[in-house]
Amino acid sequence: MNKLFFILVSIVLFSCNSGKSVIEKHVRVDLYTYESDGIKKMGGMPEFKGGHQLKKYSGRFDYLLINASAIFQTENRNRIIEIFNLYPDKKEVKKQYLKEFTQDQKLITYFEEALAPFENPAMDNKTVYTSAELMDVASKFFYCDLVTPDTLVQAHVCIGLNGVKEAVWEKDYMLLAAFCYEAIFSDFDDDPSDIWESFVTKKAEAGQKYLDTISTLDNYLQDVRLELFRLMKEDAILKKNLMEYYELNKTNLAFKIVD
């Protein structure tokens, strides 16, 4: 009887451990406090907590957490405020915030797809993107978001503030965008960064092109934004670095890139 009981308990424990979601295994919530109008408030960000094998690829998973999750969509802003209004109960804030990710089936699906090649490097990648699609998606990360009264254009290369969200594509490029983000910022870690230097040059070129034909600052910003997208989409330096990063990592990606 004792032996049977031990076996049953072991099965139950194994089942519980096996049932742990992919988000619970790989995501933690980093909380921080700040002051606003003299009132102490709480904020936080989800972070990928991959082990030794996955840590260097955290960029793609961090991108998914911010861009594929429902909680960061504009319509769910009030839910985030509601969660952080639970401060100073940090434990409950973290619990409720993490719950949003663990119950997000769309996010879970992307995580499982991104993790699959690590679990089975020999898997057949049936999804295929062209290098033209790669460059189209990558170019949208170089985003002009502000112009000052003296016509200085501000641009960002960012995980959340980018042109990917505004792009209208028929295909789902979420995993491809996550790869582009990781590859671009991997190059940014170099000193000097080839992509960054090319981006700065192309931004100046885009701004100069429309400087003498400004009608309004808003129109100027839009013209420069679209021109920078076009220039980066055709940028040989960006393509070279992206393709080199792809060749280094093609066995851990859930898709193929072909010319």
C-alpha cells in the first residue's frame, strides 16, 4: 500500500510540474517604484529569464512579451493601471501582472513557436520569408517620431516605439520582427555599431531631402519617416548584418530566410 501511494503521489507531482506554463517557466516580472506629483507609484516590466542556453536570445522573447501580449494593447491600458494601483501590495501586483501573461494564449503560442527550435534543432522550418520581407520588417524599427520647431527630427530604434505596429501586412511577421529586433540590438552592442552609423547617416539624408519643401512640421515628419523606412529597407549594411546574424542562428529559429 505504501509503495502504491508513493507511485500515485509521484505521478501527481510530475503532472503538476509538467503542467507549468511556458510563461511561468521563462518569464519574471521586474517591479519598480517612482514618484508622480508627490505620490509614490509602482510600475513594472516582464522579462525573459532563460537559462544559460537561452539567455543570449532574450531579445526575441522580450520583444514578444511587449508586442504580442494583449495587456500592452491600447485598449487594455486601464487594466495595467488597475494592477499597479494595488501598490503597496507588491506580491499581489506581481501575481496579477504575471497572470495577464500566463493566460494570454496568443502570447503562449508565439513563445512555444520561438522555443521549439531550441528543444528540437532538427525540426523542419516550414515557414519561409524572403530577404525582401526581412528588410521590409527590419526597416520599420528605424522610426522618426518627433520634429522640433527648428526642424530637428528625432528618431528611435526601440522595442515598443517603432513602425512595425503601424505597418499593414497580410502575413504574420511577429516572429520575424522579434528576430530583427534581436539582431539589430546585437549589432548595437558593438563599438562602433555598423547599423547605428548607417542609421544616423540615412536619417540625415532623409531629413535633408525634404528640408526645402516643408509645408507643415507634421507633413515634414511623415515625409522623413517614410523616406527613412525606404532608405533602411534598401540599406546594404543593415542587410549584411541581418543575414550574418541569421546564418549564425538559423538552427534556433522557427523559420527560414531565402533570397
